[in-house]
Amino acid sequence: MDEKAILKELADAVVACDPPRAKKAAETALSEGMDPVKAINEGLVVGMGVIGDNYAERKMYLPQVLVAAHSMYEGLDVLIPAIPKDESLTTKNAVCGVVQGDVHDIGKNIVKTMLTAAGFMVHDAGKDVPPEEFKKMMLDDGAQVVCLSTLMTPTMDNMAATVKLIANSGYRDKVIITIGGPPTNDAFAKEIGADHRDENAQQCVSFVNSKV
Amino acid sequence: MAMSCRERVLAALKQENLDRPPVAVFTTCDTIGMMKACGASWPEAHSDPQKMATLACAQADYFGLESVRAGFCLTQEAEAFGCPINMGTEKSSPMLKGHRYNYNPMKKIYDEPDDLPDMDEFLRTGRIKTTLEAMGIMQKTHGEDYVVVGGNTGPFTLTGHLLNTENLVYSVWTEPERAQKWTKAISAYSKAYGQALLDAGADVVQMSEPSASTDILAPTDFPIQSGQFVKDCLGSLKGHTILHICGDSAPIIPYMFDTGVDGISVEEKVPSEKAIEIANHRGCMVGNVGCAFPLFKGTPEDVAAAAKRSRDAGFNVISAGCGVPIGTPVPGAASRPPQTSYPSRRVCGILLIPSDILGIPQINQRLK
């Protein structure tokens, strides 16, 4: 199997939402001597990009996205351990989480997946996350991006509180803050001092890639 | 003789021609201002039937809405199944802290829906019991003048709470029959609870099914994964029924009516005119003033404009598009005693709609 065919198979396995196929393709990539970073960036990530674009355009829906993401992670689980220790996969760090008071994390998980596919090392803060925890993770992980999510309107104020705490941390000019979730909009992002409101995960990736 | 609030809402549910649509919120509406005004607050009002009824009736007593509605969140059924819950605070709603059953399609580890709670016991448990008792209180104190609304959780959404929503949604792609098997089993509880709400005093059952929104399920999956079960557990009830689904529900509005409900509640993410056109007079339309914007963050003028748009489009009940945010302000509400008119500004309910917008001849105060 030549390199081009292996890369295509990695991408196709993700688009086909087929975790075992993605794992097998990743194993093939290694057995054929392919650079694991290349297999990730030019194989798995390409496939996840197709999924993300289709999801943003509502040509695909969440069930497919979740299974495609699982496929990508199955491939990553094979490829990442094969990366030589002195070769960094990425130097870009992002923190993602659902703000305090809210436990709905599917949207956050999709953003995490798409940022991972875009080459970010994503630190998952989880759900119901206090502002102080976001700040701590941002500083500990040296994050260039912080993505805040909420599904519910009552917790919009905690989104504002998190942005305010980051703004007062002395680190604000080193980090891009994006927000997302159904109750948010561009005006709210501007009001609380976030840099961007993400309509969907693909839009989040496009924005942060243009800034980082 | 002027119609009572109750008569107006019931007429709207039947799509009768009215001089103006009623202003009522069938989704949740329990704001900080209401809590301060009536003296019953979260989290106690989630579990105390008298406090729940008092807070629910504040919707009419203090904010001029033309209906009264309880319970207050979508975790009460999950709690009765045994899910751990954080009951929240005055300013935060209860949250699920875990799930009741094992359901992991990635690892192929599943519980089967064959060890579910006894139905009678389920209806006597926790906040299910609280809400049923509150229905009786609300019907007794306000039922003559106002429509009493009982809220419950849609079967796909509740199944997600019990299993893990992300895993349930994953299995819609990998094992759709397994997902349906669980949702069908759980829908029996949604049906029993809906009937119990009616038996306890509710005039309307309003079911929220947010996990079946088009942000999650493909429109073509809705009737298979949710709609057919909603039809059984809501559409078949012998009482008035409203189905609420969040997000851009435009592609599934026909499917929502296929469930046999009296009406549907839609968000502002569907343009008002488009929603009415798609609905094509198949039932009562409830909505669709935006919750975050303008209700929570906008000005009274923004709210009035949104309400006018919904009315002009043809909505039968002017309402918030989803649950009213807890911080939604109503100027002066806390100092306003119940059952009085508003001399300084004639407004209609929490939606802050100036009366002349809807042609309201008289502020909708308690009639007695």
C-alpha cells in the first residue's frame, strides 16, 4: 500500500464513521513506516475536517460526528505513542470547558474534537467548571486559546465572570477567548469581552487558526 | 363580558379567533424577581409542593401571565429513577451528576431496559410527587381563572439523562434499534407522568424534548428516535398537550404535529412567519420571543417588537421561545402587590409587552 493510499484510507475511515477501520489504517501506516505525524495531519485530520464541514452545513448530524470522532481517536491512540519523544506534535494549547452551573457538554466535546483535528493540544476542563479553574488551567497549560461553552441562559453570567477573571489575570493579551452555545450571540461575546462567538465547531477552528 | 385568562388560553389552544392572543409561558418561568416577590425560592421550591405552587402562581399573581406552570426543570424524572442530582441554588437549576444505567456503545457495554422502577413507586417519588401535589394546589387556588400547566420531559431526552445523552446519540448511528428499545421503555414513564399531571389538576401537559432538536438528531431521525414515542406518551393523553423542542425546529415542525399534540412551542431560531407557514394551521402555535435576546438581555422595546412579530405572524399564544432565563428582569415587579393594576405602565406579563401592542383593553390581573 503506497503512502497516498494509506493517507486516503485514514481519512476515509473517519468519514465512513468506522472506528475499527481507522485503527487498522493507523496500524498499517506504522507498519509501512509512515511518519505518524504525517498520518495524523494528512490522514485522520483530513477526514475529520470533512465531517466538520458537513456538520456545519447540516449535511451530517451529531450521531455521525460522534462516531467519526471516535474513529479519529482510535487512530490517534495508535499513532500518538509512535511519535518520537523529541518530535512535538503541536505547540498550540487550548482549554475547553462548560462554565459553572451547566453540565451539558456535547457541544464542548465537538469543539474539543475539531480543535484536536486542527492540531491543538486540547486540555479538557470538563463541565460545571468554576472561573478559577479555567484560569488555573489556562496558566498551567500555557494556553493560547480558551473556549467556553454553555447550553443554558442562567449560566451566561458565569461565562462573563470567567472572561472577567481571565481579563484580570494579566494574561488576557496572550490568550484568545471564544464562547459558544445556543443562548450566546455576537453581541453577548462583545459585551463580556470575549474575542469571538462560535456558531459551530468549524467556525471556532477557523477563527482561532486565524489568530494563533 | 371580558374573557378570563383561562378562557382566552383555552380558546387559543383550539385556535379560535380572538381579539388578541394570550400571553402565557408553558415552558419554565421562575425568575429571581418572582422568587423575591412571592417569597418562595429555589432550591426549596423544587421539593416543597406549597412553595412550588406559590412560585408557579407568581407567574400570574405578580407578572401578569395568563397561565401558571410547574415543575421547574427537566431532572425530576431522572432523579426519581435514581440519578444523582445537585439541587442547585436560588440562582442555578438542578443538575444531573451521573446516570442510572450503563450504556456505552463504544465499548459495547449495555444494561437492558428490563430492571426499571415500579410505575406506582415512580409516581410517588421525589419531585414527581411534589409536582403532582403542586398541581392540585394550583388548580384549587388559580384553576378557575388560569390554565394550570404541568411540565414533563420528553422520552428521548429522559432516556439520555438515564443512560448518558452522548452515548445514546452515538448509538443512534451504530445501533438505532437499541436506542429505540430504551426510549420506548422509558416513554411508558413519560406517559404515566403526563396522565398523572392531568389527574392531579393540570389542564395542559407541556413536554420538553430538547435532545431531539435538529442540533442533535437529523430531521429524518426525529420521527423514528423520538416522534413515535412522543405520539404515544403525549399525543395520546386525554387533555391539552404542547410539545416544545429547542433550536431551529423548522425542518421537524410537521413531524412535531404528527405526534397528535394540540400545539407546539418553538424558539425564535425559527423566524415567526416561517414557523406559521410550515405549521399550516395544524395546531396551536406557542412562541417565539427569544429568551436570551431580547428577554434576558434586551430592552422592553426589543421585547415588544419581538412579541409583535410573533402576533403578526399568527402565533396563537405569545410566549418565550424556551424557558425564561432566571435573571430576566421586570422593573418594579418585586414591589408590586398581586391583584392590582399597573397604573404607571400598562404591561402584559413578564414579556413586558405594552398593552397597545396586543390591543389589550385591560391589564390581565387576577379577575377576583
